[in-house]
Amino acid sequence: MDKILEAVVMSSYPNNVKQGLVRRVIEAAKQPMDSEQCWSMLELSTKLYLTGDTKYKREIGKEVLEVYGHYHPEEFEEFFNVRFLLSLLQEGYGPLGKRSHYVLDYIQLGLQFVLESPSANSIFSLLRIEVLRKVCERPSPKQCAKISKLLTQHPQCIPTGKHQVLFCQQLIRCIGQFQCISEGEEDIMEFLEQVNKVSGLLQRIWRTQTSAILPSLKELFTIISSTEEQEAPSNALASVVQFVPLELMDGVIRNLTNDDSITDVQMMTAIGRMIDWVSWPLGKNIDKWIIALLKGLAAVKKFSILIEVTLSKIEKVFSKLLYPIVREGALSVLQYMLLSFQHSHEAFHLLLPHIPRLVASLKKEDSNSATSSLEQLAELIHCMFFRFSGFPDLYEPVLEAVKALPIPNEDRIKHLLGQNAWTSQKNELACFYPRLASKSETGKIGLINLGNTCYMNSIIQSLFMASDFRHSVLNLTEGNSQPLMTKLQWLFAFLEHSQRPAISPESFLSASWPPWFTPGAQQDCSEYLKYLLDRLHEEEKTGKRIYQKLKESSLMSQAVEHHYLNKTLIEKMFGGKMMTKIRCLKCLNVSSREEAFTDLSLAFPPPDRHMRGSTSVLPVEEIGPQFIEPPENPSQLTGSPWIQRKAPMARDPPAPPMPVETLGFQEPGEAANPLSGNASGVDAAKDPLLAFGEQACAPKDSRSVPDLINYFLSPERLTAENKYHCEKCASLQDAEKVAELTEGPHYLILTLLRFSFDPRTMKRKKILDNVSIPVVLKLGFMSVVYDLCSVVVHSGISSESGHYYCYSRECTDTVPHGQPRDGAPKLAPDKQLDFEIQWYLFNDTRVSFSSFESVSNVTSFFPKDTAYVLFYRQRPGRQSCPLHEALAEAGRLHGEPSLHKDLMEAISKDNILYLQEQEKEARNRAAYISALPKSPLWWRDLDRDKDDDSSSGGCSPAAGGGGSGSFHGLVF
């Protein structure tokens, strides 16, 4: 019968004819027959099944085997013996070089017919040994899947005892070497199915034998933490972790993070490879294990590992949000990475170039998954905006991308940031940041935030950029009996000459700390500035009193005497004078009092008082870069987006200068407006650049700095409970109070009073009104012009929280030394126009180039980022104080100030130390990185189709990676 069957199968008859003949042979096989005939048929069917060159032949072999196993069990058991199976497993079947790939399938097929036979236990014992040997030989994914299928169907063949633990470990080793060699989607799906079969077998073993779990996980960690392998282990290992019971997570993570035998490089390598697992499709709980390990490392303060891993992997995790199949897990890991990385903006800023494109791709996808992810991503982005405010130049494209998405409230943001931070003590991370940084391309140096000290950093940078003040501080002689000023001098000197990208102001902070400030808490930068200037002023005054006593004892030289007779430096630079007048409305008697000030605190007018709508011309003007000769090519100026060209009107007469005397009180019978009159201006017919007087302003109903100054200077009625006690009337009377600026300071500091107390909520609230800031400000009543130098911005909605940063530029005299002052000042030919002077953005350690356009628009883009403290520098003019001439003369004769010997040596030593630190860090980092395994080219996920106009934001036409190419990139 075997000859007939073989002849039929090998014949050239059509398949339907063959099928009929085979049916007859199979039906005949169900009848009783001798043992020799059974063996012949079993040998033929084994040959057809194992070496058949067509699927048809293997199917016939399988069918015949099943018939003989069912109808001739004794003969089948005798044939399917231990010796035969051993030869199949160890030697294979078929000619050398062409051994059959179906041995395991054959054994699985035959086992079902010998389960109850006396030889069953011997076969099981054999298979338990042989499957262990097989996995030790690292079979292919396909063969491993066949072993798993065999053992899943016949668990009696799974190794037991110590061999079972070894089998699990070796199976994990196999999975670590799995690779899908084909890019076709069908092949990838087959590969995923094979991996699932193998990991499913591990799950089955772990369910019945939990003692095998921890040794298996130990082997897994050994694989992923190895720094010796050239090739990274397969991401298919993610399929193993998903089956580890979550109740074991805490213990496993605790053991790993506290194991001193695991080096930092090994831990870094392991967690990096685990993060790569987010690209494994359909994996469950992978994100939970990754996050748990990150939290475990934070708990034992292994911040260097966390920082390196986050910075090296966060972009890859972010790229996986493109793919719906792994999006949920990737988003969970991304959220934890960003929300925990709170000591520096570095991780978030790595993602900034990629966010707009991803948002566009998710919007185009238009699925529930994409919508949910967009909302969570927007919440995450706003948390980062809140934590790392002060980067409007970087954030504008991102803000534009997410502007239509929901914005979380501040309580929600604080909750998310509060529950995820690695540590509440920022100084624990100070040694890790800035990391191997170089000095800003701006040439400017940042200040390290020492724990909510941005309020101080922004003030220090603003004072440093006040060049006249900076030069005066740096010119101070050694031993000037002013300890706080000396510390400021050292700080300024390091900001000027250090090679570090950022320096620590710790010494100055401890010396200038207001005693009522709470350590580690956010403070009011204006309050700090007032205290600092007052301290510096009083310190120098104390020195003058000491001088007086020394002079009386005749121990003072004439030169030193001349030095101490002058005003204090704070008075010279920031001191102005203001006259307060009060007029009794009954007897018209006027009392006045002059007082000094270092800044003006400007309140906001009531909402119903719109000063821009007034028909009166007020004494404070917002003007453009006046007194400037027009450029040779006027078309060059049209490119600036914040300038609106406006031709001068022929009917507008030139405004006459307004005499100071007309400012103040109205005479009986005058109009009601006490500040009526024309402010001094520039004759439009004579100054063709009056066109540049219109600066870009906020919306029509917003305020401007001139509005606030004019409101400050406007009369105040003292009535009812605020009546004035008139000495002439000897009684309380209605009165009118007005303030006049009688002496403008060299640097005019304006504080916008944005914080007010809300009795309803019993909290201080912030006025978020946009205020347009002129680059040039004219106090008409004093014929004084001021140039904007610095703008300190507060980001946030309360004075107790938020962040401070500042915009600054170098302001120098428009008029070169020696230029005649017999007319309007002229600009030197090589002098830049005001709006072309370079602006800088100082945000703690980061310093970047900026522009006046960014200053003007920051609140429009970021409503919580509002100008708070402004620094203006007085221009020299006909009424210039002698200070301008003295400063100009000093600058001409001496140039940059020379530092005293001790200070120069300290800076030189620190620069050498910094170079040594950089060299050491570079060596350590190079050795560290060289030990890490190479990662796949992950950036293809974000850069794919960048130049393809038909692409959908980096996704396939299925808007989520539906094509085979993108699917392959996703998994591998």
C-alpha cells in the first residue's frame, strides 16, 4: 500500500485525480493490517511530512500519520519511540545540508497519540532535556515559537526544578537575539506572532511556578545592562516584561536600585534599552515598569543616570506619539520624563522643534486617540511653559501650534509639577547643571538660580547692563569700606570676564538678602531692588560719616576728601527728586515738600479711565528714535514689523516747548484738566523721521507707559475721609494734591504696580493688562528724553509664584564726546539706530539674542508674561546734568575699567579651574558614552518625508503609520 501511495503522490496526475486515489488508500488504512505494512506506511508518511517539497505532500503525510495513530495505536507507539525521537532532535531528518525544519511540528503531531502509552514518561523526560538543549543553541524565532507551541500544548514536556529556571533564562536569551529580517508587513506580523508565542510560554510557566520569575528577571536585566555586546538586545524583550505581575514591581525595582554591584553605566544602559521598548506594539504595562524604575532611581538620588537617560531618549519617546499602536505607553513615559525633569529646561527644549509638526499630524489624523493625546500633550506643554517661562523666542511657534487646545488652570499645573518632581531640593541637582556647557554665543554670562532666586538674577542682570553704573562699580578702588558694593563689584567683574556660561551669585545673595524674605520662596523683584539700592546708598553714606570723623582728626588726604564729598553712587545713577504740592481748595494756599526717589511706582488707572482717548496732550510722550538723521536708504527701515510709517500732516503746527510752570494747578477759570497744554515735540516739517514716532502698541484699549506716568502725575482730590488739614485754615479742608518731577535721574526706574490685594479672596492678585512700552520716552515738562535699557518681565498670575526674566540692551550716548551741543544732537555716521541696537534675553543661566519686537509682543503671545520693572537711561541734551559729561570723559580717557589685582587674580584662577572641570567632564562623558550601545536611527520617525509635500506630517497616509515602511520603523 505504501508503494501505491508513493506512486500516486509522485505522479503527474491532476490534483483532483490524486486526491481521489489518496482517499481510497487512507480509507483502506483504517482496516486491520499487519505490523510490517503499518511501519512501511508510517515511514512513508514521516518522509512526506518532513521532506515533502510541497505543502500538498506534507498535508498527505500528516493525514496518514493521524489515521495510523488513531487506528493502529500499538504500531504507532512502537514506531514513535524514544530512540527515534532522540535521533530526530539531535541528528535531524533528511540529507545533510537540507535537514527538515518540521521536526518539532512532527513531534507535536505524534505526541497526542502516545500520551496514555507506557512509553509516555520516557518521551516526556527526553523532551524536557532536549528542549532545554535546543534553546541553549539559540534557535531562530520560528523554531523558538515551535518549541513554545509544543510545550504549551504538552506542558508535561516543560523542564522542571532547576532546569525550569535555566530554561526560562535561556528562552529570554533567545528573545534578546530575535530580529525580524524582512520589512514586509506580513513578515512583521508573523514575527510578532512568534514572539508572542514564546513570551506566552514564559507567562504560563510563571503562573504555575512563581519562583522562576525573579531569576528570569535577573537574567533579563543582565542582558539589557550589558555593555559588552556590539548589538543592542531585541526590543522583543518588552513582550516578556508585560507578563510580570505588577504586584512584584515595587520589590524588583527596590532591589535593582539599591544593588551596589550594578554600576551606573550598566543601569544607564538598562534603563535606556527599556525606554526603547515603548516602540514595541501591543505591549502592556511596559510604561509602568519604565516609570517605576525612573522613580526608583530618583528615590535613591541617582540623578546623573536620570539626566543622561532623559536627554538621550526623550526625543525618541516623543517620536512614537506619531503611531497610534504605541501612543498611549509613549505618552505616559513622556509625561513622567518631562514633569520630573524640573531642574532645567534642557529636556523640554529638545522637543520644541518637533512639537508643531506632531500637533499638525495628530490633528490631521482625526481619531479619538489623536484627540485625547493632543489634549494631554497641550496640558504637558503648558506645565512646561509655567515651569520654564522666559523663553518667548523659543515658545512662540509651539504656542501657535497648541493655541486652539484647552489650557489647564494653575492649580492643575501646580498639582502635576508637585507630584512628579524628582526632588523638592533644587540644590541637590546643582552639580548636574549646566552640563558641559559653553559660553553663550552672545558673549554674555548667565546666573545660576539658587532656588527661586530669579527675582534677584533679573535685577542683577538689569543693573549690570546699565553700563554707566557697571563701569562705576568696576572702577571702585580696593578697600572702599563698602562690603556689599565690593561683593557687587566682584559679581559684575565675573559677569564681565568669566569663561563660564553661568556663575553662582550665592555670596551676593547671602549679603543682600532682605531679612524678611523666606528662603526658597519666590519674592518680589521690585521689593528686592528697592532694598538693594537703599542698602548700597546707606552703606556709602556710612562711609562718608566715617570720613567726616577722620577729617576732623586731620587724617584724611585732600584727594580722599574730594571723593567723599560727592553724592553716593546710587544717588548719582538712580536718584531723582519729586515735589509734592497740596493746595487747599478753600484758601488756595499751597504747601510743598521735595523728596528723593530711586524709582517711581506706577499704579494702573481705574478701568473706566481711558487716557488714550483723552483729547488733551499730556506731558509724557511715547516717541520713536528721535534726533536721528534719516538713513541713506529709507527702504531699509520698512522691514521692522513694529514700525508704522506715518507721513507728517502739513496742518499740524510744531508744538512749542511746555514750560514747567504750567504743570500743576489750574488757575480759577481755567479748563478742568490741570495738565492741559502741549508737550514739547519735534517739528514734523524739520524732522523727516517723525514717521518713526509711532511704536507698535497693544490693542486700542490697552495702557501705555506714558498713560501710567501721566496718571501718576495727575492731581488727586483729597475729600471726605481723606481731607487735608490746612495750617492756614486750621481745619480739615478739601484739597488737591499733585506730584511734579523736579530732577530726572540718570537711570529712571519704573515699577508697574501689577499686584493688588483682593479683599474678596484675601489674596494678592495680578493685573494682567498689556502695557505698551516705548523704546524712547520723553518727559515733556523737563525736556528730558529717556532710552529704554531693560525690561524685567514677571511670568505668572501671582506675586508669590511665577518666574522673572529680563530683556536688556547696552545704552550709550547718542552724542559722541566733543560734539557741539548748539543744536539738536546728531548721531555719529556709524551709530546704529535705536531700534537696531541688539537686545538680549537673560533667563537665569540662559542668555540669548532678542529684539525690541519680542519685548513689545511678549504679553500678546504669553498673557501671563507682563512687563514689571523698566529701566530707562537719560539721553544727554541741552539740560544734561554734569554726570553725563563726567561719564563720557571717563569713558574716553580710560575705556573699560581696570580691575584691582586681587579681583583679576580670582577671575583668572576661576577660569583655569573651569577649563580643568570642562576637560575632566569631557573625558568622563566620552568614556561614558563610548560604553553605551548604539541606538537605531530613531530620528527618522520625526524627519521622515520632511521634503515630501504630499506627506501628512511624518505619518503614512493612514495618519498613524499604516504603511509597511512606517510600521517597520515603528517596531524596529
